[in-house]
Amino acid sequence: MDSAELAGKIVYTWLTLVLGFILLPSAFGLSLGISELYMKILVKTLEWATLRIEKGVSKESVLKSSASVGIIQRDESPMEKGLSGLRGRDFELSDVFYFSKKGLEAIVEDEVTQRFSSEELVSWNLLTRTNVNFQYISPKLTMVWVLGVIVRYCVLLPLRVTLAFIGISFLVIGTTLVGQLPESSLRNRLSELVHLTCCRICVRALSGTIHYHNKQYRPQKGGICVANHTSPIDVLILTTDGCYAMVGQVHGGLMGIIQRAMVKACPHVWFERSEMKDRHLVTKRLREHIADKKKLPILIFPEGTCINNTSVMMFKKGSFEIGGTIYPVAIKYNPQFGDAFWNSSKYNMVSYLLRMMTSWAIVCDVWYMPPVTREEGEDAVQFANRVKSAIAIQGGLTELPWDGGLKRAKVKDTFKEEQQKNYSKMIVGNGSLNSELD
Amino acid sequence: MGATHSASEEVRELEGKTGFSSDQIEQLHRRFKHLSGDQPTIRNLRKGPSGLADEINFEDFLTIMSYFRPIDTTMDEERVQLCRKEKLRFLFHMYDSDSDGRITLEEYRNVVEELLSGNPHIEKESARSIADGAMMEAASVCVGRMEPDQVYEGITFDDFLKIWQGIDIETKMHVRFLNMETIALCH
């Protein structure tokens, strides 16, 4: 047997194994238990590694576990308290102290910019990328790490890439084929089947382990599903358990191909970039969609951008003005097995996917929550905040009132002006002068 | 080998100059890199009149931070006074925008206007009169009784110190930097 034949045989065996063990069970929604076994081994290994690291820490080489504790303890006192003391109500030179202190605290550490970079782990999970300071602890640990690298890059990565390739091609081909059929319930069922199978394959491509909670609240047709956003994989995770109509901008490249293919099989709502700016147009089209009770529920991410899964940022009120029933969903990833956050300024889509495929696994929890509607006398902003709090509490995330758009945009001047207004109210009152001058 | 050696040299130097521990310096360095976008300096600071730099490097960054560290009360009196003077000098420079050593009435007015400008109810006149009043007060502290036609040039740094004498600035001008080591060892 020469090398070409050998190579051919290997590829053939490989594909048969993949087909038998992964693809067919996915099509039927079954599981052979291989991934569970993998996860068990993984968890045991990571526990062992953590213990070894903790044992190996000596007095000098301290573990940089500065994850959730910052470098400063912020002074949370409001302006009135901070400025009072030795002063009367007039302007004092010392007032500048308070502002410069607050300013410096914000420069050193603020609660928003840290949400746009990956969460730091409390204990190392044997991936080089999460090791902020690589410290040599022991030969055993290094060996396990090397073994981990080999397993991830040489065994898991090819497997995952194969699966992803198969999954996406199947999606594109399948939806194109189904799209040829006339409009009927058969077509809808087939498109659902194609959808779900491909999603399951793609989830296996990432070694994803997803726990769905409260399935009875799964979003129904004619409703709107809102969730917190961490990465494009959120979409994959949600669609594995049900079909949704997507809303979003038309992209180019790989995403564009997938988008166009999906539209053929069932109606999604894709917008051109220019159309996105016209809020009324967007609202109108979405309203039309949910008015049709036969159409799939719309999936929207109101934050508008990827956040690093430690907090939930401001929900844009647009999605909450459409009306209809809102089904909130909370998604929380377990960072120990792999970091799912897409830092779009640092990584493009392809390198992001590669990073995903060379992590240990993607483990996450999805909580479906009871549907809510807008109450009497509640405006869209209050409604959005209500839903946001519910999602934050369910997912164990902190809640921030700040806009996720701050990732790229500067803070609006109105915020600064508000601080100035507060201060001047203290000094001068509302327009009346308070001091006695000679 | 050589690179790491010189890096830790720098860290030690900074430790000595600013009083931060090496862990804190590393953390602040990461923050600096984040703010500067991995450049060696932070640029695009607000362009002011001459005297304001339009870019700062990490050493400047750290030096400014160190002005806000709490004064170590276990040090001897002389050092405490020195630290206090450093802090007040920093503050003086914030007012004295053209760095001529004097805070003139104009500069003072600018600062007050800057702090109050957000409020639409306050007119420029009110802000001015506040500044004028404060300036008079400063004059009376520094120079005592003035002749009717004597003009008060501006607050010098010594006058500035005089105003603050006896007043405890410690509680107002410090940021609580946490000691990283003690946190880590708790795990």
C-alpha cells in the first residue's frame, strides 16, 4: 500500500467514524454518551490541576488571582457627602480634591471597560491563553498542560473542524433544497429538521454542553425572545432547542452565505445596514412579523453588542416598543472550560472560531423565563429595565445601567454635564446666589 | 534573559520612586496598556495651553497615581510634610494652567466656570463672582490687610500652602490602593 492509498483509507475510516458516532445520533437527537465521558475526565483533570497549583504556591511567587477584586477600593460616597466636611455651602478650593479623586479612581478602574475583555479566571484551566502570568509550578503540571495542548490541537481540533464544515454545508444545502418545495406544513417540518440537525452538529463541533432549564417557558410562535449577548454562539445555543427567526444586519462572507441560505427555508428578518438606522422601518417590519401567529418567534439581543458574560448592560428600548409577548432568556457560560466571549476588536470571526475550537469545551446554562408583557403606565425604558433585572438575577450576572455601545463610542457629554449640574446646584442653588461678598 | 532582567530593574526603580509594590505596578501597567491601546504613551489628551503635555508615558502615569496614595503616618514628620507638599503641588498645577507659578484671577475663574458650566441656570457672571469672592478670601489669608490700591497678583505656591496649613487634606485626596499580595494569599 503506498502512501496515497493509506491516506485515503485513513480519511475514509475517519469519516465513517464521524458519521456513525456523531452525525447520525445528532439527526435523531440522541447522544451516545461520549461527550459526557469527556467532560467527566476533563472536570477531574482540572480539579487536580487546581489543587496542584494551590499547593505549589510559595510565599514569594504569589498567585495573581486578582480576578474579581480590583486594585482600588472605590469611594462610593455621593457628591454631597464627599464634598462636605470643613466647608460651608460656598465654593471651596478643596472641592477639587473630590473631583480629582473620583477622576483618578475612574482612570485606574471603572466598571464598564472591564466588561469588554475576557473574564479573568480564579484558577488556571490549563489553557495558555488564560494564564496571565505563566508560572512554573511543577513538572507534573507542565506535562498535563503539554498533553492538553496535544489533545486539543491534534485530536479535537481536526474533529471539530470536520464537524463544523459538515454542519454548515448541510445547513446551506439542506435549506436550499427545502426552499425549493412549495409552501406547506411539510416544508416547515423539514426546515425545522434541517435546522435542528445542523445546530446539533455545530454544537458538537464546539464540544458544547448545554443545560436548558424551565423548558416549559420556551418561546412560542408570535413572540419575541430576548437574551443577553456574549458571542455569536449564543444564536447556536438557542436554536438547538427551538427554531427562531433571526433579526440582524446582512453580513458578508461566511455569515452572509449562512444568512441567505436560512432565509430560503423560513422567513427571517434581515436588514441592510442602512435600513437599520431607520428605527420606524425596523419596528414596522418586526410588528408585521409577530402579528402573523404562524411565524417563528423573533430572537433579539437588546444589548446590541457582545459583553463578556459577567454583567448585563443597558437593554435598548427599541425591542420593547414593538409590543407582543416577551420571552426573556438568560445565558451563562462557564468560563472554566472555555471563554466564549467574542472580543471583536481583538479577534475576527475566523480566529474567534479557532479559539473556540481549541478550548476544552463550551459549557453553558440557559434559563427560560416566564413571558412578560408591558404593563399599564410603564414606558419602554422601564419595561426594558425590568426585563434586564430579571435576566441578570436569573443568570447570576451583575446589572449595569451603562450602554454597551460604549465599547466603541465615547461617553456622551450629557453625563458630564449632569455632574456639573449637581455640583452647581449645591453651590449656588437653583439660580440664586448664596454667598456674601464684600 | 536580558529583557526580563531590565524589565524588573525598571519595576524596582518605579517601586522606589512611587512607593507602589511590584504587583500593583504590574496591575497598573496592564490598565495603562488597555487605556493606551498597547502604545507606549497615552495620546490625545485634551489640548490645553502650553504647559500641558499631550501625551504621557507609563512613568508619568504612575507618578501621578502616587500623589494619591495615602501618606504613611509612620514616617517621620519631615517626610510627611514632604508628601503633603507634593500633593498640594499637584493640585496647584491643576489650577495654574500656564505654569507661571501663580494662580491668577483669570485662571481661578476658568476653573470655577469649568466646574459649574453644566448648569444652564448659572450665568457667567455668577461664576465670576464666586471666583472673585474666593480670590478675595485667599488674598486676605495670604497678605492680610491690603491698601486700597494694592493689586493682588495671584496665589503663589507658598500662599497656597499657607491656605492649607493646618487643614487635613489626607482624607480628601487619597485613593485606597489595595495591597495585591494579601488578597492573593487568602485563596
